Amino acid sequence: MNFVKSLAVGALALAPVSAFAAAHNSSDPIVIPIHNWSSQIVMSNVVGQMYETMGLNVEFVTTDSQAVYESIRLGDVTLELEVWEGAFGASYRAALAKGGMVDAGAHNAVTREDWWYPSWTADACPGLPSWEALNECADLFKTAETGDKGRYLDGPVDWLKHGKERVDALGMNFTVINAGSAAALWAEIAAAEKDKKPVVVFNWTPNFAEAVWPGAFVEFPEWEDGCDKDPSKGPNPDALYDCGNPADGYLRKVAHKDMTSKWPSAYCVLSNISFNNAQIAEMARLVDVDELEAEDAASEWLGANGSVVQPWIDACA
Amino acid sequence: MALADQDQSTPVGPAGLSGSRVVQALLVAAIILTVLRPWLPDGLVRAPEWMLLPWRDWIDTVFQYVTFDLGFINVTRFLSGGLEFVLDAVANILYGRARWPRFEAVPWTVVASIAAVLGYALGGWRLALLTGATFVWAAVVGQWKWTMETLSVVFVAAPLGFLLGGLIGIWCWKSKRVEETVKPLLLVMQVLPFFSYLLPAVIFFKVGPTAATVATMAYSLPPMILMTTIGLKKVSPEVVEAGKMSGCTRWQMLRHVYIPSARSEILVGLNQVIMLCLAMVVLTAAIGMPGLGAKLLEAMGSFKLGRAFEIGVTIVLLAVVLDRLSKAWVVNLPEHFERGTPWWRRNIYLVIGVTLFIVFIGLSLMVSGMKPQPIEDAGFGNWFVGILDEVHRKEAMSQGKVYDRAIKDFLSLDAVTSVTGAIRYFVNVYILIPTERALLFVPTLAVIFAVTALAYRLGGKGPAILGFVFFCIVAQFGYWDRAMLTLHSVFMAVLLAVVLGAPLAIFASRSEKRAKRTILLCDTFQTFPSYVYLLPAIMLFGISPVTVILSILIYTMVPIVRYTLEGLRGVPPELTEAADMSGATRWQKLTQVQFPLAMPTIAVGVNQALVFAFFMVIIAEFIGTRDIGQEMRRTMAGTELGWNFVLGFSVVFMALTFDIAINAWAEKRRKLLGLA
């Protein structure tokens, strides 16, 4: 750091550094939102550092992962790198419909969000991962509050998971309790770990839990298109949500509508970006297991994967 | 409620009915309705479908119209533009954010040493040590930048809240009309659930430090305003007379007579501004508050309890330091020097501060441009100077992993889990779940009658009518069951807080030392981010009602203890001495002298506890609830603003009812005791 020099430079704007900055990209900062799960934070830093090598200004802001879509529409936030089909689909579609936001394509990664159990649960209920076997073992999942029914711990309600509807549609002997946050889910899994108490909870991939607690998804009747709208789909002819969630949900990127004209090169790179599951898991691992800070993790990941991102940048030069 | 009081003269109700008759009639009606419930038509059990108005759509339409068509957003955006400039400048000075005046980050040693000098100047070596140590801690555990990011907002929000709150407080004191308009507004601001602030804050004030500042101020202003008004009203006429006799102008009266006399109340207001600013650090991370709060949430997201704990400690330390510094500053008397004292002697602290600034800046210049290197490569001297400039995360002595192990090991001790397991089973199955079911069983109208009766008993006719109207509105908002579950958690938490907090306060009031320690404990619990103990609570008690109530309890205990202590200590010593002389036992003295006199103050505490409980019950959705908070979470998906506000105001109207009734009661009591 150089305090005196910076005093001298004072209010001078940063000089354009590279071809990208010269190519009429605005010198205003590109605002990248940060949420509270590691892969998203590292990925945002990776993309931020990519932009910085292109000579663009980048700033980060921490936001709620649902309210962020309103900020993108208003242009206070420039882009979002992890739009999960399951959890944020509703907010994403609402914002797209209201206008002000453009879709910048999907990642290569597929997401899966469904009922899940840690590996010790399978010892107690050997028929897993079949959902019928799970239902037979419902007794094992009883808690003080659920009486003689098993407890399924669903995700926060704003993730719109329809766990209760599925229990009803498939006639399962379970009570659905909603956890209020991802952290609350982890706390329940961790508490169950000690006595190897069987639990079945909502979980998703890619995320950090896979590295800490090995486990598997429960296999429900396979997802058919329209299972959430057409009762005839799925095994129960009279009910919606009688299928498992799609095992290959999307992970999209979006941007404020003016990004295309204000930072054309940055938008071009954004639309080229496409991470896969292994890359995302690696980003999360650097923070969750190696305990790096997000910025350092991003530098490290970029250092090892320069060949992955360079073509995306070069294609926009 | 324990506040109902037998020997109070009963207010006279309408048509010559005595107040207690009205109360009895309402309660009897409530009981009859409840008993008859299995035979009642559905429309009498819950508000029927046709009664529910489309508030959701109306609110959405009005919001859309006012915000965008009338351009209200331009006004707020203009204001937030000014605010942003100030925030950016402070952020640049503290951690080198790339904004005007474009300095680079100041080395931590500079900030820490200057803070210590400031501490010394204001409060002697103890305060210097506390202040310096806090900043050294932040740097050494590798949280420097986050701390500065947090402070860059707090340094703007807290003074602004203090000034604005003070000004509005003075205005309220000057004009009864203003006071009557402002008070209910303040209350709405305080109890409107945090989830209702999220969207308007980011729409009107731009996600980032600006929205965070505004939301923080919304919560920290009310106590400042209230305390200022209370303090000014209390100034004794003798003092005012003395001021007038010495020919003070109006401004001089305010500056030299009223404000100094109201100092202790204004100080309590300042303390609350600072505490609430730091208490909001984590929540506001959702709308752009940078720094510690965001990092804490990140740590929780990947289940790093130790790291989160470490960050929580920093937040508490900052709260304590800022509180002590600001108090010392307000209390400090101007120093007078003898004629002929040299300039440097008069401004000794300034001189020391500037010297330290130059020394550490110089040191940091020596290492400028140097990459951080391990000690073996750089040599001790260079490494050490490098550390003085910036502690990198890898060099930091963060013990996050150690705490993490310790916390998780403790939480999995058999002795611990078997006890908490038993508590969880007993409290949930035999107390909370049955009372919840009972409350849901009661017909809506019966609850409304019972609440009206309670409001009548406490506050008389006015509060009773308001309570009736407010609860009817809640009923026709259409989320009655969820509202009742919310109310259930709130009541249980406040009840428990009274049962546990009152004895603690009595214990603490017996000596000055205990009182001081207890207040420090209150400050700690008020600012230690609740998120940190939510997760251990979940591990011990599961995602269940008991965890929710425990998490609210911690917040509700604070005002109960604080105000009970304040009330007991405020009892004039003449009276307790008189009791001693007439041979009263300790118990008699407590129940017949101290408590009756302290009751109005305690009532304020109970009221604060209720307000906090209504606030926290929504935050407890972080654990997982089935009340209004959960439904509000649902509105976050798809940004359903109108729906969100209907739910938010269900909470507001319930809270308003109790607040108005309890305040009316306390006011009457104060008059009766000749305190007002």
C-alpha cells in the first residue's frame, strides 16, 4: 500500500488499462451481489477478478438472495451468477416478467434439490434410497414433536419445495417441518451425527455438505414434465407433486438490462461463462474445507483454471 | 398478565356500567364462545372468506403508483445520494474504498493507536486499554477489513441517529401535537417485521450501505426520541427558573439548562442508539451492510460455528467500546489550563495522536509495494513491520477452528444432550404444543373479546376500543392462525423473561457492583448476534417451538432486567429507610415499597420486552416456525410486496394494542404515585 502516493493521485480516475476498457465499457463499477453460501461467493469473486484483469471496475455488495432480483431490475446490482431453478425460480420469473432484467444463459452445471439422507441413515433403513422403503421406516424418523409420524425436514418456505404436497400425494407417513435456513439444516444433521440418528432432510447439490457428510438423495418417482400442474402425471392420478424434483435443474446467470450497452465486453463474457458441477464444488471446497477467504480462494481457483476462463474472455476481445 | 392491579379505582365505562363489569362481561362472552365452539358455525369461529378484503392488491397498486408514477422513488434516491457520498467518504478513510477523497487504506496500527489515545483522553488508561485492545484484537484475528467496513456504516448511522433522534425528541417535547403524531409512527417502525423492510429499503434507498443505514436508523431512532423527550420533560422547575432569572435566551435555555439537566436520559438514548446499530449489523447484511455481519452469515452458511463466534465477539467488543467512548465524551468536562501553558501541553493528546499517525504511516511506507512474505524469507524486521501495516488472513491468529471444535464437542456431550433432550420433550409435548392447540381452538371473536377486556383492565376505555378495532383488522387480514402462533411465542417468551428476569434484577439491585456487571451483561446479550447461538440451540433443542422461544427469550430478558433494575434503584432512599425503620422485613420492603414504586418503570420494560419479542419472533423464522414469519418468508419468493405488508401489519396491530394498553396503565400509575 502506498498512502502518500495515493494522496498525490487523489481524485484522478483510474487510467484505462486494457483493450476492454478502451472498448467503450463504462468505468462505473460493475456491482456483483454476494449471498451467504460459499460457492456463490467464490464464483462472484472469480468473475470479479476476471473483470478486473479486463480493466473493468468491480464492486461487491451483500444482499438477500430473493430481494436481489428487485435490485437487478432497478440497476443497483448489475448481475447474478447463481439463479437456482428450485429456490429462486419464482423470484427470477417475476422479475423477468416485470422487465429490467435479461437472461444471460445457463451454466453447464445441473442442480438437484430433493429429499436427502446422510449415509448412517441407510444402515438403519437398508431399503434406501427408494421412497417406499423410506416410508416403511417412517418410525425411525419420529421426533418428540411429530408424535408417531416420521419427520421430514424441508427447506425454508421461500424455496417453494412442496414437501407437504408430496407427502399427501404419495400418502407418506411423514410430517413436514420447515427449517428456516440452510444453517438450520446443517445444525440438525450435525446434531444427528453423534448418535447416528436417522434423519431425512432437504438438501441440494452442488454444495458444501457433500464433503462433510456423505449421503444420497431419496429416489422418488421420476420427474415428468407437468407433474406440478397436471394431476394425471406421476403415480397418483389425482394429485400434483407426486414426483421427485427434476434431477437436472438449471443454474442460470442474469443481468440488468443496461449491462449489454454499458459494459458490452463484460456482458459478452458473462454470457460465455459456464461452470460445471466439479468446478463449482471445487470453489466451495476451497472455502469450506481449506478455510481460505473467498478472495484468496478465487485467486487460487483462477490460478489453477486459467485455461478454462481465458477462452470466454478472448472470445469477447 | 401480572400487571393487573386489585386496589386501583375502577374506570367507569359507558352507560354507567362500571369498568370491571365491562371486563367481566367481555370475559364471560369469550368463555361462552370458546365452550360453544364445537357447535358454532364456521363463520363465527374464523372471519369468513367474504369479509377478507383484497388488501394485497390494493397495497401493490398504491405502492406502484406512489413509488414510480408519482416518482416518490426519485425523492428517496436523491436523499440516499447524499447519504451515499458521506458513507463513501468515511469508507474511503477507514478502509480505502475507491471513492472520494481516494486515500488508500490506513494501516491498522494507526487506527488502533489513535483510538487508544482517544480513549485515554476521554476516560483514562482503562478506556485506552479497552479501546486499543479491541482494535488490536480485530486486526490480530484477521477481521480488520470487515471491522472497518462495519464501522464505516456505524460511524454514519449512529451519529445521525443520535442527532436526528435528539432533534425530533426536542420537537416532540415542544409540541404535544407532534408528539402525538410521532409516537405511534415510531412504534410502527419498531415492530414492523424486518422482512417488511427488506424490499422497500432496497427499492427506495439502493441496496448497499445506504439501505443498511436507513434500516438501522429506523430501529435506533425510537428509543433516542423517547428518552430525549422524557428527559426534557423531567427537568425540575427550579432549574428552569434559575435559567430564566439569569436571562437566558431560548437557545441558551435549551443548550445550557434543559439538555444538561436531561443528560442521564439522553445518555440512555445514546446507549440504545449504539447498541441497536450494532445489533442490526447482521440483519442488515441482507440489504447491503458490508463487513462483519455478512461474514458471520457466510460462516453460518457453511456451519463454521467457531468463526461465527469469533466475529460475534468482535461485534460485542465494538459495541462496548463505542458505548463507553461516547458516554465518556458526553460526561467529560472541559479542561482548564493555567495562563501561559504552552500550546503542545494544552493539546497534548492531539500531539501524541499526530505523532503516532506519522510513525505508523512511515513504517507502512517502508513496506509499500512489498508482497506479504513468510517470516523466514523476509527476515523478522521486515515481517514485523509488514504485520504493523496489514495482518493477512494467513498470518492471523484466528482460533476459529479451535472454538468450533470446542463448541461442537460441548454440544455433543451426553450429559448436555440428555438434559436438553428431556427439556425439549417435556416443554414441547406438555406445555407449548398443548397451549398452541388451545389458542388455535379458541374462536376469533373470543380472543378479540379477551384482548379487549385486558386492554380495558390495563388502560381503560380508549385502549380497549383501539385494541378491539386492531384485532378485528388482524382477523380480517385473514392470517389468524398464524397470528395466534406468533402471539403465543411472544407471550411465552415475555412470561418466561419476567419469571427469570425479575429475580435477577432484584439480586442485581442489592449492590452497585452487581448492578454494573448486570448492565454489562445486558449490553452483551443485546449486541451479540443472535444467529450465533441459534445454531447451537437448534442442535440441542431441534427445530421446534422451544428453540424459537429460547431465542426470543434472550432478547426479552434484556429490557426486563434493565428496567426492573432501573426502577428498583430509582426508589428514593428516604422511602426504603422509612420502611427499614418501621421494621419491615426485606420481603415486605420489596413487595410493599420498592415494587409498587418501581412498577411504572418496570411496565416500560415489559412493554419494551413485548416490542422486542414481536421483532424477534419474526427473526426466529431463521430456525423454522409456522407463524407469520414463515408466511412472510414465502412472500420473499417472487417479491410479493402487498402480501408481505398485510402480514407485517398483522404483527404491527397486535403489538400496538399491547403497547398502548401498557403505556396507558404505566401513565395512570405514575400519576397515582405522584411521579408524573
